[in-house]
Amino acid sequence: MLQALANIFKVPDLRKKVIISLAIIGVYRFGCHIPTPGINGAALAQFFDNLASTQSGTLFGIMSMFTGGALERLTVFALGIMPAISASIIMQLLTVVIPSLEKLAKEGGAQGMRQINQYSRYLTVVLGIIQSLFIALWVQNPAHFQGIKIVPNPGTGFLILTVITLTSGTAFIMYLGEQITERGIGNGMSLLITASIISRIPQALAQLFVLASPATGPDLRIRPLTIIFMAAMMVAVIIAIILITQGQLKIPVQYAKRIVGRKVYGGQSTYIPLRVNHAGVIPIIFAQSIILFPATVAGFIQNPFLQRMALTLTRGQFLYTVVYSFFIIFFAYFYTAITLNPVDLAENMKKYGGFVPGIRPGKPTAEYFDYIMTRITLPGAIFLAIIAVLPDAIGGWLHIPYLVASFFGGTGLLIIVGVMLDTMRQVESQLLMRHYDGFMKKGHLKGRR
């Protein structure tokens, strides 16, 4: 492992890509500390400290994790990369729903994908404008902050300035992510999200150190054996995430020989890898947004119905766990069905003379793929549900803050492990291409896709 890391800087091209990626991540983290004009940062920090202990602060805590704390400070990068991620997911779903976009993606080739990416950029700016406008309207109203005045000079000027600042910050983050993808190593947007999540580790360790110190009361103090147990559990969870992330079922495919002119094509055997966790972390993001929305709105709108719903769906309660797990499993099947069409897969195989041994081409092949995906998606969806509720279970069991418990599972750990595996695979492929050893002496890293 250490030798592979040293070999990275022996390859000029790879060294350049790594340095570019690290430099862009540094620029991104620097921008996360530049405050938005017209904001009282101390008052905003006080409000979020008060909100963190309530159910309404859960969604803000999750969003702050994805922005590396930029949302809590309302910096120029407060929206983070999430508008771009949301736009990409929306375009991916619309490509399946709208026939013209589906035709552009299938028949347009590289030019068609560039056009769809351009639509995603436009949609990112639109989402950035909408989100920044609502944030500006919300932050300038003292009634939402228990009387704390966050904006000294509210008004139209503040609204326009905040919308321009936050939307420009989101567009610049999107540009930084694209630069990493094109000139650096790894997926740019994923690396920026990972950098934001990792930036929260020092704060989590500081909280853990305070809880483990002798100055903490005996009722709240964490014992050394508990810390050792937590470290062992984290290692076990990471290993399980790697196994599920890399897990796939290989469907054998045989291509018949075709004679075109004087050349013979096909005749080889290959396989189609069907991933156990095809949807990735997206089901957890969807489920979190839905189940935490009533509690977040109830924190700002005094509505009896929303208040009762927020009390019913409280983190750590049995009903919350059941509903949350159900949403995750549902969205795992939903997103897999949207992005992986068995009919298209079977038609493409039939077009190029491919078939699954023992299965007739066409509709029987599509039914076979649907049968397989329905069954291998279930263990992946159940695993996602377990990982998602694990931080709440550990936090309630060991009485530790959610920020510390979130690194034992949940969206953050899934993203970190998945992105690190994908980046290491790309680095290893560059090393092997130049006759250097990879990260492992036996075997090679497999990509997520």
C-alpha cells in the first residue's frame, strides 16, 4: 500500500492529476469559510447550536455534513454540490420518462450526452436560485430564529445579493468538480462531497475526546473499552460496506459468430455484472428527505398536525425506524427499475447476437434479468436500511452525539467508502498501465460500475 502511494509520484502524468485534484479540493475547502455578505455569523452559529439538540436540526445536520459545515456558517458555498447532484438525478430520471431525452441519450452518442450534461448545468443554476431565494427569505426573518437577528439590514438588496452569491458559489463548485473529472483523478463531484464529510472528522473526534476525558461527568463519560469497541465496530462496518458495494452477480453471455465479408465477428464468452447495490446511496438520500421533512417544517411552522407528525417520527423510535427502512427499500427498487431496464438490456444483447445460455433471446431474456434483479436487489436494500439506522442505534445505545455516531454508518460512510474505492481503482489502473504494482499484491480493485 505505502509503496503504491510512493509510486504515484514517480509517474509524471499521474502525479500531475493527483496534485490538480488536491489543489481544487483545497480551493473548495477555502471557499467553505468565506462568509456571505450581510450575515451575522455569531448569531447564526448560536441558532444552529440551539437547533442541533432538536428533531428539526436533523435535516440541517445532514445537509451541513454534505457541505462540510458551510451551511451552518452560511458561506458562499452554503448550498454545496447538492443542487448539481439533484439536477443530475432529475435528468437521469427524466431521460427515462421523456422520449426525446431518451432518444438523445441512446442515439446521440457523445454529443447527446454533452447536451444532456448542459441541461443538467442549467437545471443546477435554476435549483440554486430557488434554494438560495428561500434561504435568504428564511434567514432575514427573526421570527424563524427565536428572535435572534441574523441579518442586520434585511430587504430586497440582501435578497438579491444572497441569491447571486449562493448561486454563483454552487455554479463555481460544479465547475471545480468538472475540472477534477477532466484534469484530475476520480469523479469530481463525489470527491468534493467526500472532502466535505471528511472535514467533519476533527469535530467528531473533539466531541469524542471531551466525552472520554475525566472532566466529563460519570453519567456521560465514555470508557476506554467502549472506545475500543467502537473502533472495532467501525472497521467491521467498513468491511461490510466494501463487500456489498463490490458485490455483483455475473450473468454469462455468449455471442454467436457472425460473418461480415471476409471477417468473422463474435463467438466469445463474456458476462454482465449485476450489482447487489445498484442504486448506491440514492435511496437513503430520498428516504431522509421525505421522513425528515415534516419535522423540519414543524420547527418553523406552528401547525398542530405537523407537530404531532414530528413527535411520531422522532429519531430512535420504533415507528421512525420502520418507516425509514421501508422508504429505503422502496426507493432501492424504484431507482433500480428506473435506471436498469431489462427490456433494453435484452434488446441490445439480441441486436449484437448475444444470449444467455439456456435462455431464449428477446422477451424471455428480459424476464430473466427482471427475475434476477428483483431478488439480488432485496439483500442490497436491506443492507442499506441497516446501515442507515445504525448511527441512531449506536448513538442511543452508547449515548454519543449524532456527529460521532454518523461515522459508524449512514450516508456519509457509504459515500466515503464508495468514492475511495473508485478513486483507488483509477489510480491503480494508471499504475498497472505503467508497469507498477497496484494497492494489492494479489488481485486488483474492482470498480463500482
